[in-house]
Amino acid sequence: MADTPLLPVRDLKAFDTADGAKPFASLLVVKKLLLKTASNGNPFMSVELGDRGGSFNCTIFGDSPAFEVLKSAGEGAVVRFEGKVDFYQGRFSPRAVRVTVVPEEELTAQPGVIENLVEVAPEDAGGLWTEFNTFIDGITHDELRMTVRSVFEEIGDAFRWSPAAVAMHHAYRHGLLEHTVHMARACQALSPLYPEVDADLAMAGILLHDTGKTIEYEGTLATKRSRRGILQGHVVLGYQLVRKAGLKAKLDADRLERLEHIVLSHQGEPEWGAAVYAATPEAVFVSMIDNLDAKMGMVQRALRQNPEQNEFSERLPGLNTMLLTKPVGKMGSSE
Amino acid sequence: MADTPLLPVRDLKAFDTADGAKPFASLLVVKKLLLKTASNGNPFMSVELGDRGGSFNCTIFGDSPAFEVLKSAGEGAVVRFEGKVDFYQGRFSPRAVRVTVVPEEELTAQPGVIENLVEVAPEDAGGLWTEFNTFIDGITHDELRMTVRSVFEEIGDAFRWSPAAVAMHHAYRHGLLEHTVHMARACQALSPLYPEVDADLAMAGILLHDTGKTIEYEGTLATKRSRRGILQGHVVLGYQLVRKAGLKAKLDADRLERLEHIVLSHQGEPEWGAAVYAATPEAVFVSMIDNLDAKMGMVQRALRQNPEQNEFSERLPGLNTMLLTKPVGKMGSSE
Amino acid sequence: MADTPLLPVRDLKAFDTADGAKPFASLLVVKKLLLKTASNGNPFMSVELGDRGGSFNCTIFGDSPAFEVLKSAGEGAVVRFEGKVDFYQGRFSPRAVRVTVVPEEELTAQPGVIENLVEVAPEDAGGLWTEFNTFIDGITHDELRMTVRSVFEEIGDAFRWSPAAVAMHHAYRHGLLEHTVHMARACQALSPLYPEVDADLAMAGILLHDTGKTIEYEGTLATKRSRRGILQGHVVLGYQLVRKAGLKAKLDADRLERLEHIVLSHQGEPEWGAAVYAATPEAVFVSMIDNLDAKMGMVQRALRQNPEQNEFSERLPGLNTMLLTKPVGKMGSSE
Amino acid sequence: MADTPLLPVRDLKAFDTADGAKPFASLLVVKKLLLKTASNGNPFMSVELGDRGGSFNCTIFGDSPAFEVLKSAGEGAVVRFEGKVDFYQGRFSPRAVRVTVVPEEELTAQPGVIENLVEVAPEDAGGLWTEFNTFIDGITHDELRMTVRSVFEEIGDAFRWSPAAVAMHHAYRHGLLEHTVHMARACQALSPLYPEVDADLAMAGILLHDTGKTIEYEGTLATKRSRRGILQGHVVLGYQLVRKAGLKAKLDADRLERLEHIVLSHQGEPEWGAAVYAATPEAVFVSMIDNLDAKMGMVQRALRQNPEQNEFSERLPGLNTMLLTKPVGKMGSSE
Amino acid sequence: MADTPLLPVRDLKAFDTADGAKPFASLLVVKKLLLKTASNGNPFMSVELGDRGGSFNCTIFGDSPAFEVLKSAGEGAVVRFEGKVDFYQGRFSPRAVRVTVVPEEELTAQPGVIENLVEVAPEDAGGLWTEFNTFIDGITHDELRMTVRSVFEEIGDAFRWSPAAVAMHHAYRHGLLEHTVHMARACQALSPLYPEVDADLAMAGILLHDTGKTIEYEGTLATKRSRRGILQGHVVLGYQLVRKAGLKAKLDADRLERLEHIVLSHQGEPEWGAAVYAATPEAVFVSMIDNLDAKMGMVQRALRQNPEQNEFSERLPGLNTMLLTKPVGKMGSSE
Amino acid sequence: MADTPLLPVRDLKAFDTADGAKPFASLLVVKKLLLKTASNGNPFMSVELGDRGGSFNCTIFGDSPAFEVLKSAGEGAVVRFEGKVDFYQGRFSPRAVRVTVVPEEELTAQPGVIENLVEVAPEDAGGLWTEFNTFIDGITHDELRMTVRSVFEEIGDAFRWSPAAVAMHHAYRHGLLEHTVHMARACQALSPLYPEVDADLAMAGILLHDTGKTIEYEGTLATKRSRRGILQGHVVLGYQLVRKAGLKAKLDADRLERLEHIVLSHQGEPEWGAAVYAATPEAVFVSMIDNLDAKMGMVQRALRQNPEQNEFSERLPGLNTMLLTKPVGKMGSSE
């Protein structure tokens, strides 16, 4: 990309006032961007820039060449930021010298680059996507399988990189794909135990239940809720995707209504976002598997992030407690 | 309809065991109908029949000619019921002699007949409907007005007789039309005071916000939630109606999304059924007018139903209290 | 048992006043028994008797020979009740002529007898118990397996007939065994998908999680909460059982503490009875499987109980809605 | 006021360590003032000073002449602050050189001065007050009108400058007057639509409903809850004001009790501060209009504060969401 | 009172259809009275009559002499009811022959009469009242003591017979006096342990905290909420009583405000009716003693009402459980 | 301890950048200690050190001699910290020069040392402990008294220094002992007023109710929840202690079960941690006294911490309000 070494945010934060005006370069995501007007009427922007290890704020005035670059790049863009060390109110807040946008192709071309910018699902995205397609192929009812296919043709790649949430579970790149594949595995394992559940319908419901999130969230690296996400929510957006695809695939009205119902009810309780309570065997089944894998996803991430030395994780909001991260039998108990 | 005088349920309940086997005839709504199988394998049905003044249960065996009549008529039908006085466990539970279905045309042909069968909105439905159409005509934005028109062409007459709720406010025939017209009046009165609200969009949102209820409820006389009502809910059903109509009327995408958002958010809180919180000036405005007229509708009904002698109404669940029904200044206070 | 045909409660309720004083005999469970004192100082009892199809109340005075029989038999006993048809306040309320206690052995000796008295799990209890023992044998860690064995030796048969709940899910004879086996099956199916979960510990936790219910509930046919159930609750009672067995089996302190934690946290939320939030991978896993199978158990029971003619079940409190009971694809949808 | 230019807080915050000890002067509100004792026994104070654009903390020791000036001025006073630039823990924290109190008359004498110190209602306070009096004059019932007049004579000017809340809606100077006038306008517009509401009583209730806030809040520029506000709350304080005025105006007992009831119930739910649930048509009507205008006030303020470039406002706690601030039809939707 | 023996309701309920038209006489409280209009326009009333042991409904037509007697007597009156045995829908529902009002003096003249009509506090009301006055005399601060005296002069006898609640704790005749005396005893016992609490102020607060209930409830035998109770609530009514008395007794403003605050905050949480949270040491102390004695009052009543044979009481809504009523050490535990 | 004066944290925070590299020494508690790994693979720790007046963070690298000292000392240790003044991101963050652990004996040997490190109960711990033992001696039932003795022999000294909570009430050294003695005093004062409460059982329950906290919390100076505290909670831990001691003391099964029940139910509501609702007179009594003294403890602490000049305390989360801290009658009210 360039010859100067690119410093991660962790290193930038190690600078102190003695380093004032030192030049540096970094590869950063535009995490937040607010346009403002100074009391003298001049425009400026307050921008938060960061990578996986942290972020900092900086103010850029309207007459800086970086102003227009960042304004048109927008939130979620990745930029090569060349600046000079500076501080504001005791915090690192550099002056921008030159800012250039780095296209997504360039990022994905080099291994490890995106992983340094944002958290990424631990399992390989390519492998997950292959497995995901196997689950689609395994649906035996033709129109149902075509309905599922049709939705993924419509939404395209977004499904592969989207996180499953902004803050709670599987909240990282590819998290949606990972969570969906994990649910599909659980569905396949449990279906034989609950014969009253139509396995095809449950599997189709699982594959589709969160597809509205590909519209609710936007930005491939700095995720935020889109206008449609705020005005409609992923439950209704997913319902709409499924309905359109089902009509196109000529899925029979009974199955289509049940499939739509799985999407509308999978959040469990209205106060968590469900449009209605689950009222078919398949909808109850899917919403319980969703809940199970969401919680287990929080467990898995806490285990990954906790170095072996600490006995417990930090308090996990989704579990309402700290998690014991030490493996079973490795050490004596507290008694 | 026939020559024997038709007795209302209130009179049927006045019979006592001394009247055993006395013949009678009544005009009744089939309120609930459950098919069952006796331990000997024979089919029978438990049916609840009633009019505005009350209801009673009766059991009809599979070999009675009334069995097939009622089974194919279904819940919500109106029947001429000829029976003989009988009691079961001390309660009135007549034997059916002859049951004939009365077609809806016949009911509406005679004034007062429907009013005796179910509670009806106090204002004249014809007048309300005329006024309703004036509100549609008052929408100045062409595609918006055409969108509204298109929804009402799609749902047809159901909107005119549907209640606004099964149990809470405006829960009576024509209640949905009445509630919507009352909200439209309030919208017209308040729009000049809140210029940040787009008056056309707010009015269109009000006229359409509850149209999903014409699908959520079924039965013109004995209302119950339909299969689609249970599996999708009126919020999503209304959203779908509006979306289809807006696309057909070529409404611009910005307005259509805002109109859909009004429908999706009008219930206020997710736990009351809103898909998302109101996030546009018009959506906030419509949800507050909905809330205001719903509460005032409970007040109006309690005032109508309370004879002048009692100072307070019964406890009203929607208001969490009894209502002081005595007019202002008519009597001294309690001090 | 005897020569007079024994009438089920459903038939008793078909009697009417014309049958006054007719003699009859029935096999009945003593569902509730309250001792009272009349204003003249004489003792009497109000007793509720019933079978699977219903129940009725009857008053028995202190000078009746049935009084002492029932008083010493107590709630939950099964009696052969010979009486004469009578009514009180319009309800069936027979006079007792002769009451004899039927020992449990006699009941289980004849197939179908218990099934007529109370609801019984649909799967065969013997088969479930065999499968249950296979799950115990499958635990590879010796002290863990011995801990599990030890608990079931301590509580004995009660585990095999106890319901899993008084009112919510699997609330019928053998329901606890059935629910536990269903959870063990799910555990076995899901363990390979969540390798961070110690499969042995999770399985042991599942087999033991509800064992406190064998003490919380008492009575093999008319279940009610025992004194210890009211004063301590099944979570603490189960914890105590597990702790005692673990110490006896010399289970290492780390595993014992984790196993106790599964029992203490399996209810999920403190307001549902959990002593603490689940804070180990195994405890999160077990509580989610418990929740999944509890909900699916409600679905299964609703499907069993709903004759094919009705499209929806009654409203199920545990699911907050009615359940669509018609099989997929059997009929067109509501559109 | 003086010859040195007075710098707003925004400019003070632009100083950096290089400006150390530079003299400056500002016009500031005393926002918070805490008296403390150092470990050596000497008194000092920690004081927060600010204007509309921000605030900073500074420590003033007991031997500084500014100490006594600020101690006797108290929270809410406006001072001319002359100081020297300094920093503490990296934050701006100047040394005080000379502090003088600026009397309120002087502030209001110069246009724009108060507007720079605190947020002010957008509508002209004089015009709102004139309109407010027209609403009083429009009450046709003599004793009712006299009761309203009497309350405003008692509380005097405080009503004109008080905010309607510390944090939620209309939380700025004149906000209480503005909110009350907006409600009165809505009342006038809606009264003809709800004839069961006594228009005079509803209007009187609206004009008086929040008058307790003039006692609950104190300080004209830095508002905080007063001792009486904490110990009694504005609902009870307003009730007391209305009761006293009604007795003085010889208002009939029936109307007085209903008027008091409007004040006691206008908050809607006990958990939001209502003493009782609204139980008269007028009380239901007033509490719903209060709710409507409170929410619309949040919308209006968010629209005012949001520069055109941002599509959505920040998350508004009172609406539980971000607000779409872009005008209808100005841009395409997100589709 | 009369020569025919007066039958309690328990005996009336023992009549069966064989007793049809048998004459009887009873002393009964008018518990509920609803005026209605028949479809033929004739007035009638539905009245609930009862004594301590139960109640029944009966319908009285406008042309019966009993109609006017009951209409003017109103709810809460005690009547001598002469009637003939009859049944309606299988329930006891006599025909009224002659109804005469029994004045309160006559009731209290004969020992045991009131105790048969309603539940009465177990402690002697005269003794409680004497003790109550000792607590007033014990207040050392003169104006505070005079304030307390003054309130009880104002409300008079009502305080001595009023229940402390309609449904929850101490919900019986003299219950308010009993509960207040119990709290005063606890206050006296605990004051030395919490010296930061002003003992005089806490005692005055306790004696006065519930005095608003003498206005909130009306009727000495069939208690119901009065118009002022519904429109203002006992918290505000008590505050008003205290304020008036304090001003009259020239209590200093500081103490009066604190005393009013105790009344306004004693319910603990706004959702339980507190106007504000307790914010003085005395107010926290009083609200906690109130809570303690309310719960202990439920315990005491459950112990009184439970015959020794049953181990547990019925489920007590205020305690969310059944109460173990067997004395300590009388029997072995359940183990 | 040493010759350099030991500076409290308050003085350390007064250093500014001009003092860079100045040497100092302090006596500090290790409040939090997190082991981390730098990107170059080297270990370092982030440690929070503090005394009663505040705390600061500092980073210590693996090659510093202080690293191993602190790692083996662990959280809760007291150290003599010799360092050099430094800042990070504008905050005080010194470099460690020499760190030595100070044994607990040395701390307690010098009066005032512990008081400077952490907040300590205002009453003398020795006196509280003597009084505590008098309450044990006062239990007349032998096995009950022996059960109580046995628990305190088991848990030893921890009970004397443990706080009663991490954050809410009596959250300071000796707080648990202080809170328990205060409850015992209240129990003694109130027992004669509630004769249905077994005084011995209630007193034993009070002395034991929170003993599980000696296991739930660990660290004598920097309290945190232990592994057992997180996995079982103090309610279950206390129950286990009581059960073991009761069995050892051969307490009769009835009393033991009731005593265990007091521990299991004392938190009042399941959502606050109670295993079951209080269902015996003693358990209701104890849980209400616990609640009363917890609230009064918050009042007492707020009064202690508030200098006389401020009329109100800060907002107290446990009381949901600010507390009026000015003594009664010292100043006029706000009117």
C-alpha cells in the first residue's frame, strides 16, 4: 500500500506530548462522522477513526483537503490516514495531513488486513458459506428450497459479511453467517427428536430468519442501523424478503404463511421485537434454537477473548453475570 | 321472518325448571362452536349462542338435523333457533328442534335487527362513511390519495362493519370506522398547530393505520381473530396492504416508506405490538392521536352505558379506574 | 375389583335431578380434602374427588363411616366410592355410602386403570426408564457417573412417576422422566456442535437438574407441593441431593461445584426461581435445552389433545398464544 | 458591562497548555457549587461554571476573594468571571482572579445575553404570555376563571421563565409557558370533537396542571429541584395551589374537586407521578393532550437542533429512538 | 329485635329446592346495590346481601315495598330481611317480603351482633383507643402534639371503625386503629435504636399517616371507596388533613413540611401510591414500619383464621405464598 | 514502617506535570489486577491501586521486579509502593520503583492505618462483637443456640471484617457485623409486640441470615465476589452452613427446616435473590427487619458523609432520592 509503516491505534495511543507534531500513518475505519458548523459559520467535522484495537476522535476543518475526502467517503469507509501527533484535553487527537480512501478490493487482497481493522468470526467464511449452501440443498420440498435460494440471490453478498447484531451476540464480521450455520447444525441434530416439527420448514425458517439484518445494518466495516432498519426493523424487512421470494417461487399459500410466521415470531417476545408470538410447532422450535445459539455464541466469544490467566470473564450483559472461563478439571475448585 | 315471536336471550334466561320442554324461537348469533367426539366415538358439538343481551351454551349431537346446519354455518352466522326449554347443571341449555341460517341481507333489511344481536357504534355508519371519504378526498398529494383509495378498494366493505378491537376500545360493529373518523377529525383540528407534521402524510397514515384489522378479525357478528391475524398480526397485515397499494399508485419511495412506518409504529411500544418505535414527526403524531381517541372512546362508551342513577361506572380496565359519569355541575361534590 | 360397573366422572355428570338417589360406584382420586368445623361444633370435610375426565365436590359429615376412611387416606389416595346421586346448588354432589381405599399395587396391576385416573406421559414409562439408564451409563467420568447413580438410588421410584410441573409443561404422570429423557436426547445430539461444553458434565447436569421436584411434589396421583417444596423449593432441594451424592462419590471439588451450579441456575432467571445466573458453559447450555424442551413439550401436548377438526388449540399460557394444530400442507392457508 | 471581550465557554475550551496563565473574562452561570473541607481543615469549593455552549469545573480556596462572592451568590447566579488559563488533569480548570455578580435586570436589558447563557424557548415569551391570557379570558364560567387568575397572581413571574422539565420535554427557559400554551391551543381545537368534555373545565385544568413546577424547580438560569420539590413533588404542590385559589374564588365544590383531580391525575400513571388515575372525562382528555404535546415538543426540539446534513437526530430517550429529521419529499428514501 | 329467629347466611345456603317458598328472617348488610331498567322500562334493582359468613344476590322489582326501603338505605346499611326461599339458576335467590332498616345504635347495643355481620379486629377497640391516646400524649413537642390532636378532632369516630384496607392487610372493622397502634408500639420500641430519627416526628407521622383513609373509604359495615377516595386517594387526603391541622396549631414550617412528607411518602413506591420517595430519616423509618406491620398483620390474620388441622393457610396474595400455620416444635418437620 | 512520609492518594493526585519523575511512597490496597499480553508477546499487568480517598491505574511490565511481587500478592493485598510521578493520557500513572507487601498484622498494629485504607463501620468492632455474643447467649433453646455457635466457629474471623454488601447498604469493613447487631437489637425490641413469632428462632435466623456473605465476598480490604459467590450466591452458601451446623448440633428437624427457610427467604423477592417467599411468621419478620435496617443503614451513612453545609445528600440509589440531611428544627423550612 505504501512505504511508511502503518501504525495500529494501540501504538498511536502510546505517543505522549513529547512526541508532539511527529508524523505517522495508519490504516483506519471511519467509525463516526458528524458535520457541524462553528460559531463563525465555518463548517467542520468531528470524526472518530479506529481499528480493532481502539479509536480516537479528531476535528477536521472545512478548509482542509481531508474534509471533502472524508465527507464523501462517509462512515464505514477505510482510509489511509497520514497525520501529525497532537493532543486535545489530554487525549490523542492528531492533525490530518493527507487522507486517502482504500477500496475494499485492496483490503481483502492482503490477508490479515481486515482482521486488524475489525473483529471477524473465528470460523473461515468460505467454509461456512459452502456448508450453508449444503443446508439449502438439503431442503427436500422444491418450492421451499427455491424460495430460500431466491432470497439469497436477492440479498447477495451482504449476508456473508454482516454481523448478527450491533452489540449483543455474534456482533462481528461474518457473525450472521456463522450464527445461521450454527443454528442450521442444531436444527439438523434436533429435528429427528421432534417429529411433530416439519424439518424442511424449520430449516428454511432458520436459514431465512435473520435475513432482514442485511438491510437493517449497513456498512461493511463500521456497522450501523440503516434508515430502513430504523423505520421498519429486521423482522418486517425479512418478512418482506421472504414473501416476495415465496410468491416468485410459487410456494403454496399454507407453507408461505408458516414460513413468514417463523420470521415474524423468531424474536420470542414482542418486547424483544417479535411481531407475534410463535404459534406453530416450527416457529416455537426455531425461536428456541435461536435463543440457544445466541447465548452459546456469547459463551464462545467470552472464552476466545479471555486469556487463560483470569478465572472469570468480565460481566457479560447478555448473560447477566461473569463467565467461569477456566476449563473443567484444570484446577481445583474454590473449596 | 316468521310468525312466532322471537324471544331475546334475556327472556330465555327468565325461564325456570317449571317451563321445561316449552317451545320457543329466537334470532341468535353462533358465538363459539367446538366439535368434539364422545367416548363412544359419536360426534357432537358444544355451541354458544347469543344476542346483545347475553348467551347460553347448548350441546347438539351428530344425529340431530341442527348439527349439519350449524357445522356448515360456522361461527359468526346468524340463525333462527327453534328449541325446547331445558336445563343442564342448573343453567339454561335448550334442546334444538330446528335451526335455519338467516342470510345477512335479511338482517340488514329490517331496522333494529342487527342492533339487537350485537353492539353497534352510536353514530350512523352511512354518515361516517361519507365523512370518511371526504377525508380521503382532502389529501392533496395525488399518489398518496390514490394509495389510500387503493387500500380501501382492496379491503372493501369489511372496513365498514369491523370493530376496532376484540375487547378494549371501540369494540363493537362499525367501531373501526368510527374510531378512524374520530382520529381524522382530530388530525384535521391539530395539524395547523404542528406545522412540522406533513398534514397529508399524517392524514393518510391515520386513515390506513388499522386497516390490517379487517384481516385480523373475521366474522361480521361474532368477531374472532383469523388465522392470518394470529400468525401475522394487524400491524404487519396493514403494512402489507399499504405497501402493495403504494407500489401500485407509484407513490415515491420516501413517502411510501414513511407511510409504512406510521402503520408499523402506531401501537406505540413494542410490547403493545409496534414493530418499531415511531421515528418520524408524522408517526409520533399519529400514535399519540390514536392513544388519545382510544382512551376517549372508552370514556364515551362508559358514559353511554351508564344509567344516570349510578355516580361511577364499573372499573374500566383500559383506564385502570372507575369513571365519574355524573355531568359537571349537576350535583354537589362529595364535600 | 368389584362387580358393579365403575362409572367415570364424565358419566356421573350426565345424571340429572331425575336420577336422584340412584346408586353408583366409581374409582376416584382424592384431589383435595379440607377439614372443617360446623357452627354446631361437629366436624365435617369438604372433599374433591375426580378422575382424568373431571371432578366434583362432596361434603362428608363426621358421623359417616366414610369420614375416617378418607381422613386417614388423605389427598392423593385412590378410593372405590359407592354413593347415591344428589345435587347441591345445581351441581352434582353425591352422598357417600361406602368408601374403600384401593392400594397402588392393585391399580398398576390392571392396564389402563391409572390412565383413566390421571393424565399419563404418552411414551411408555418402562422404555423411558431403560433409555434413561443408558444415558447414565454413557457418562465416562467415573465419579460423575457414580454421583448421578447415587442420587437416583436415594430418591428411588418417585422420579419415575412424578410430573415435571404442577401446571405448566409436562404436567402429568411420568412427565418428569419424559422431560428429562427428552433433554438428554437433545444434549447428546447437540454436544458435538458445542465442543466448549464438557459433555459429561452437561449430561450429568441434565439428568439431575430437576431431581428436587421428587421432594417438592408429593402424592403419586393428586400432586401438590410438599412442606419442603414450599419452604425450600426444588432448586435448593436438588442442590442438596447432588451435593450429598457428590461428596459420597468423592467427585472432585471443581466438578462438584460446577454440577451444583447447573442445578442452582437451570431456571434461567432469578424471578423464575434460579438461585444464580448460569455462569459456566455447561450451565448456559443446560438451561437453554431445558427451556427448549419445556416449550416443545407444551407444543406436543397441545397437538395430542386437539382433535383434528379444530384449526387452533385453546390459548396456551406458556406460549402466550393459540397453537396452529393443523399439519403442514394438509389444507390451504387462510389466503 | 466591561471593556474586555467576554469569551464564550466554547472559546475557553480551545485554549491549550501553551496558553497557560493567559487572562480572560467570561459571563457564566454558576451551575453547581459544593462546599468542601480539605484535610488540613481549610474550606474550599468545587464549582461548575458554564454557558449554553458548555461548562467547566474550577476549585476556589477559602482565602480567595472569589470564595465569598460565589458562596453568597449561590447556584443559579450569573457572574462575570475574570481568570487565568490553567489545567487540571488535562482539563481546562482556570484560576479565578475576580468574580462579580451580574444582576438579572442587567442581563435582560441586553438582547441575546440570556440566550447565550441558557437554551430559551423558540417562540417569543411576550407573545406566548399574551396568548396565554386570552385563554384565561376565554373561560366562560366565572368562578373557574377567577380560580385560574388567582393561581397565576399567587405564583407570579416564575411561570413565565420556568422550564417544563429538568431533562425530558420543553426543558428550557420559558418551556413551561410554551408547553402550556401549546396544550391550550390543542384543547381549543379538540374540544368541539369531544362534547362530553366540559370545555371550560378542561381548559382551566390545562392552564393549571403544571403550576406546581414553579415551586418544584428553583433558579431562573440553573434549574434544580427545590426542597419542596423533593419533599412534595409538583403534583401535590399544584394541587395545593389550585385548592387555595378555588376556595378563595368560591368555586363550587363539584368543579373544584374535578379541577383538583385533573392536577392530581395528569401524569397518567402512578409510576410517572400521578396521585390517582384519571377518572373524569376532562382528566382523561387533559392527560392525553399533555402526553401528545410532550412528545411533539421532543420532536420540535430535535428538528431545531439538528443541522440539515444529518439524516437522523441522536437517540432521543423520550422517544426511545432516533428521529428522521429530513423533511418529507426532499430526498429519495433508502430504497 | 324480633321474635322469629334470625338465620345467618350459612344456614340460608343450606336450604334446597325442597324448601321452596319457606319463610325466613335474617340480619344482613346491603353489600352492593345496582339500579337497572328492564326492557319494558320498569325499574328494578340487583342487590347483594350478606353477613360475615357469606352473601347472596336477589332481584327486587320497582313495585315491591322493599324497593324504596333499600334504595334509600343504600349500600352499607343493615336490614332485617324477611323473605321466602327461592332459587335462580340453581343459586339461592330469595323473594323479599319485608325489609326494614336497623339503625346503627341498635346494632352496637347488643354484643356480638356486629361481629356476626362483619369481621372485626381481634383486640378490643376501646382498649386500642385508650392506648392510642397515650401515644398522642407522649409526643413532647407541643405544636406537634396539638397538630395530631387537631386531626383526630376533625375526623372523629370514623378513625375508630375504619378498616386499614379494602382487600390487603387489616381489612376489617377497627383494622385502621389496630394497625396504627401496632405501628406506634413498634415505633416506641425502635426509636432508641435509631437516634438519627426524631422520635416525636416519627410518632406523629405514624399516628397520622393513614388518616386519609377515613375519607377514602365510606360505609361502616360495607366499605367501599368514596368519590373523594377515587378522585384524590388517601395519600393526598391525609396530606390535606395534616396541613390544615398543622397551620391551625402553628407548627413551625420545617416540622410541618417534614410531617406532610411522611404522609406523602409512606406508601414507599410511586406505583404503590407514594407521591414522592421517602427523603428524610423519619419518612424512611415510618414507611419501613408500615411495611413491617402490614405484612405481620397478614400473618396474624392467617393464623387466626386457620383451624389447627391444616398445616398451611390458603395462598396469601400479600405474601405470594401459603403460610405455615403450625406452631414451632409442635410436630416434626417434613423430613 | 519506613522513614519517607507516606502520601495518601489525594496528595498524589495534586502532583502535576511539573512534578514529573519526583519520587514518592504510599501505602496502598491492590484494588484490581489484570494480567495481559502485549502484541510483542511480553506479559504486563494493569493494576489499580488506592486508599480510602481515591485510586489510580498503573501499568507494570513483566521485567519490572514489582511485577512478580504484585502478581503473587494478588487483589486485596496492601503494599508499600515507592514510585516516580508520571502521567498517561493526562492522568496520574506513576512508574513503580519498589513494591513490598505489608502483612495484615502490621496494619492492625497501628491505629488509624486501616481506616485510611478503607471505609470502616463507625461503631467499634470489638464492642459490636461482644454485644453479638450476648445475643447468641440469649437464645434459650439449647440446640438452636449451639447451631448458631457452631456456624460462627466454622466461619471464624471473616464475619467480623466482612462488609454487608459490595455496593448497597453497610458496604464497608465490619459492615456485616454492624448490620447483624442492629437487626438483633431491633428483633429484641420488637419480639414482645409480635407474640406469634418464636423469639428464639427469629433471633437465631437474624444472627445467621447473611453468614453466606463471608464466603460470597473475599479479600479483607478490596472486597470482590469469590468463585463460590458467583456460582452459588450467599443465600445458598448460608443455607449450607446452617444445615451442616444444625445437623451437628442435633437441632430437631422442625426447627432446622424453619431456620434454613429464614436464610433461604430473607431477601424477600426471588428477583432480589430469595430462593422462596417467606412462608413462616419468623421468616416474614426477619425479612422485614432486614429491609428496615438496610434502608436505615443507608440513611445513617448518608448523614455521616454529608458535611453540614449541604441541605441534601447526593442521590442515593437505594432510596431512589436525595436525603434531607439537615437536622429537624435547625433551620426554617423552604416556605
